Amino acid sequence: MTLRDLLKLVLSNLNRMRARVALTAVGVIIGTAAVIVLMSLGVGLQASTNSMFNLGDLTLVEVRSAGGPMFGPAVDARPGGRDPAERILNDDALRAIRALPNVEVVTPQEGLQGFGELKLGRTTGGGYIQGIDPAAVEALGWEMQSGAARLSRGQIVIGPKAFDQGGMFMMAVGGGAVMRGGPSDGGAAAPQPTPALQGRTLTLTLTKYDDEQQEITRVERLRVAGVFAEGNHNYEAYVPLSQLEEYNRWFSGKRRTSRDGYANVIVKVDDPAHVLDVQAAIDAMGFNTSSQQQFLKEINRQFLIVQGVLGGVGAIALLVAAFGIANTMTMAIYERTKEIGIMKAIGATNNDVLRIFLSEAGAIGFTGGVFGVGIGWAIGQVIQLVVANMVLGSADRPPGEPVPSIVVTPVWLMGFTLVFATLVGVVSGIYPALRAAGMKPLRALRTE
């Protein structure tokens, strides 16, 4: 039996029982549409959640000493100092990390260990002031709004919103970030218009107190070499690492030695696909690591579970439809027993009969899957339209905020669901097809 003959025979048989096939296909349509809608909601929720997080550069890994502070110098205030078994992020550790495969850049990232206030004229700014190796800046691939991602002594690269905080600025003390108010020390200064920063000279005022609680200040002038594009660096400011260490030495009165570790180290990997491998290698050295790639992987893992649950709920409807297909094909055997006997008498083999009934069952699943995918997609679009109208009509919606994608139906989902519905039909027809193929020709011909 050729494929063409098989298709003609299958279509003819299904056409003879149109009403029964249509009713059976309805179950497949409902199940397929349920899978499409529920999984599209899961995919849309994942896309919407990911869009809420500005993950930035997925090739970066942050490294800290095990148990060390997130900010501030990696020193141990405990009697006796640091645990000898604890790895320190010193220059030797940095060289070992640079030697790892797929690592492009390794640079310390130190925070200002005291109070610092940035000013442009009379406008007070803020942000967390950090030091970084100037040689690594260009390789980090910072996205700039203006200027260039280059640093030399007396220069600063700053976030576009560093002067939008009403005089707030940051310091780091004892391993934690502390926010302090501006001139009024109340932190409630009126919002200030964002000044043009590129090429301007900022004043950095450092403040500390002596043993008699007398205020001592130091004023530094920094020229803006570049302004970050809006994103993850909105409120950050970077100066050369050597210059920031000089500020911290002024605050503490101590010079950093080769035995001291760095607070944070930034590692840039050549490809996001290698980030987790590099993290594992650094973790094996005894350090703590974190990355946006790791965070993204965890988010996606949670949503895979959600999508699996939602898809499973829809698959239950397809399972119910499978019993309907099996029932339809079983009834067809009783109605066509004599026909099966005639087919075998004129030369049809058991495999021919098996192929006919499996093809009919698969055709029911495929037909229901096609309509189910189309209906499921249409329902998803209606849901998205309703949500969009609700968001656009919301009085609390910020101007220019994009409409969230609540329902996303990727092409792979439609293809997978269609194949799955067809397989459900084929599997449901196995038992009836085996019964039909196993019939004895003479007994089948005697059936009235």
C-alpha cells in the first residue's frame, strides 16, 4: 500500500463518520488550546519578569573573599586576625583568576571608606564612589551616554542620575553601605534638575573626624571623562583605583599592603555561556562569586517549573481526549469488521490494517491540534489585548511605560503542541489498531 493510497483511504474513512470524528476532535481542540494558553501565560510571565530586571552585562562575575564583606577592605577585625585557611583576594589570587580559561579582564573594585560629597558648582550630587583599574575600564565595555570609558588621575566616570538624588551620597563603613543626607543632613532636599556633566569639573569633599571629633576635610577636583548611559550605573561614579586607595589611606591613616585583600573583584568572561564555568572554578579556589548569568539561570529554572505545571494542567485535558479517540476507533472496528475481513482476504497484511487505524487516530489528533493551536493563540491575543487596555487605562501607569507581554506564544510551543496532539492520537489508536490487525479474515467475513 503506497502512502497516497493510505491517505486516500484514511480521508475516506474519516469522512464516513464525520460527526463522531468532529465530536472526538473537540476534546483534542480543548486540550491543545488549554496547553497553548497556559504555557503562553508562563512564557509571557517569564519574559515580563526578565524585562523588569535590568541585568546588564551577563559576562561579568563579582568575586569576594569567603565570608568577607561586600564593601570595604577585606580585613578581619577579630582578635588574631584572619583565619589562615581563608583565601584572600590579593594580587596572587588575581593572577590565579586571570590564568583561568575564558577570562578576559580581572580588576579590583574598591569603595570609598568614608564620607564623600560630589558637587558641580552649587549642585550637590551623590552616588557610590568606587575605584577601578584604569587599564580594565575599556575592556569592560561600559555603555556611555557621552565621553569615553577611560580613566586617568584626576578623572571620573559618572552615572547620569548621580545629581538626581537631592543631595544624597554614599559611604561604606564596616562592610556596609550607608546613605547620608546632603548639606541639611536630612536627605529631603528638593529635586534638582540634572546638569550637563560631560567635560565638567566636579568637587569631591572628603570628611573625617580626628580623635577630638574635630572635622577634617579634603577637597579634590575631578574632571568628568564620561557619563554612563542610563541603566545599571545610574548612581555610580568611578575613579582610578590608585586614587581611591589614596583617599582611603587618608581616611584610615593606613597604607594597604600586599597582605591585604581587595573588597570586590570584577571578572569579565569572553562569553555568557562560559560564565558559570568560570564561577565554578573561582568558587573552587575558596572565594564567593555571583553573576547576573547565575541569577538569570535561577529565574529561568523557576519559570520552567511554572511552565511545566501549567502545561501539565493542559495536558490533562489532552489525556481525557485520548480516551475519546480510543473509544471512537474501537467503535469503528465493530462497524467495519466485515470490511477488515475483505481487506485481508484480498491481500492486506496485518501491518496494512495497523497503519490504516493508527493513521486515522493520528489524523484526528492532528486535526484537533491544528484547530486547538489556532484557537489557543487567538484566546492568548484576546487576553493580551484586555491586559493592554487595563494597563493603558490605569491612572497609576508611568508615562511611556511599555505594556507588559503577559501572553507570549513562541513558534516552538505551537509546533511542539501540534506534534504532541498528533502523538496523543496515535498512542490512543494503538489498542484499537492492534485489535483490528489481529482479526481472523474468515471470522471477520462472517460478521453481520
